[in-house]
Amino acid sequence: MESDRHDWVMVQIDEVSRAARKLAVALLDAEDEDELIEVEQATDGLLEDAFEHARISVVDSRTAAMILRPPSRIRGYAQLLAHKSRLLHERGEIESSRQLARRALELQLEAAALEPDPEHVDHAAIDALLDRDPPLALGPRHRQLLAELDRPPK
């Protein structure tokens, strides 16, 4: 029974990853406001269908990570939030964009903390979110997770 659930979650993660890549390409190719709105609607639909975003978005990042486990699913959700953040930035919604980017970074750090295989930590996504200007403000827990991530393995 547990194996069936794990297999289902892995299939769902693969589907979300493929959809996220398509949305990223669509965002890069979008040239006008109407195209951005279409990409945003597709992103919102995927967030809700795959992750019940309306419910997950009201809890803190640590709780959201516990609900979304395994780490690969957390990373998938964080990737979609990062895409949505970029979309909002392109539409001029800077503060909303920053809030989503911060949430995406927090979730990437939570996923990294839960990940048993350090090879699966999405360092590129974390670095991209850390490179935001101005830098995203993290709370004490996430600063600690970031510091632990930067430490060499024992």
C-alpha cells in the first residue's frame, strides 16, 4: 500500500516537473500581457491541481514541507512558486513576486533539510533565489538551514 502511494507521488512529481518546464519556456516566450495572463492561469491551475495551493499557502513553510513530503515534491512546489514569482515580477507586481520568491526559497531549504541524498538538493534553484536583488529576507530558521547547507558534509 505504501509502495503504491510512493509510486503515485513519483508519477505526479514527474508530471509537475514537465509542466513546470513548459511553463518556464512559455514565460520566456511571452511577449505581451495576454500571454503572461495565460501562463499565470496555467501556473495557478497546476499549483491548485497538484498541490492544493489554497490550503498549503496558509501554513508556514516548515508545516507546508511536512505536508508536501517527500523532498522531491516540496522542490516541485517550490519551483512552481518561483515561476509564479517571476511571472508576477514581469507583470510589475514586485511585492507579491518577492513574497512568493521568499516562500519558494524557504521551501527549497526545507526540502534540502529533509533530503537524505545531498545530490538531490536543488542548489541551482536555491542560488537563483538567493541572487534576487534586493536579497530576500529570511527568518532565523531558514538562515540556519542555509548555513547548514553551506557546511561541508562530515
